[in-house]
Amino acid sequence: MDTTKEKVKGTIDDMASRAHRATDSGAGRIHQATDNAADRAREGTDKASGVASAISEKAHDVASAVGECATHAKDTMQQMASNAANTMGQAKSAVVDWTSDAVQHPGDYLKAGGDELTSLVRRYPLQALLVGVGVGFLLAKATRV
């Protein structure tokens, strides 16, 4: 009976040893899987952090570009306003010069205008007649109302 008892005890010890090894092996695999999952989670967090950082940098770059564009637009508008003011000043000077010449020499301007009108009527007689009729019609309409 001792031999059977020893065989049973040996078999039980052997099974216990195998169960212990299987448990250790399973625990090791679980520990390894947990470590892998933690590593992947850290990698994902790092990637997400990198993406967020890149988005933040791009937003900053866009804001800078918009600011530069607004500054450029402001400068351009100031330059255009300055040019318009200069042009208006030049136009005013030209009108003043023309007016002073016209006041000093009215007969010359009227004679030159009359000569030019006469030459146009001689060059384009039919068109001049039609313009005269049209102007007469418009004057008649304007005085009736």
C-alpha cells in the first residue's frame, strides 16, 4: 500500500507542479500582456500629445499669418488713401489752373470750342443732326414736366 500511496502522492505532486508551472506561465503571460497594453497606451498618449502640439503650432502659425495679412492690408489701405489724397490735390490744382486760364482768356476758349464743334459737324453731319434732334427732344420733354 505504501507504493500505491507513494505513486498517488508522486502523481499529485507532479500534477501540482504542472499546475504551478501553468499558473506561473499564465501569470507571466498576463503580466506581459498588461505591460504591452500599458506600453501601447503610453505610445498612444505620446502620439496624441504630439498631434495636439502640432495642432497648437499650426493654430499659432495661422494666427501669425492672419496678423501679418491684416497688417499688410492696413499698410496697403493707408498707401492707397495717401495716393488718393495726393491725386485729389493734383486734380484740384489742375482745375484751379484751368479755371484761372478760362477766366483770363474766355474768348480764346469759346472760339477754340466753337471751331472744334464746327469741325465735328462737318466731319459727321448725319450724326450731328441726329444728336441735335435728340437733344431737342430731351429739352422739350424736360420743359413740359
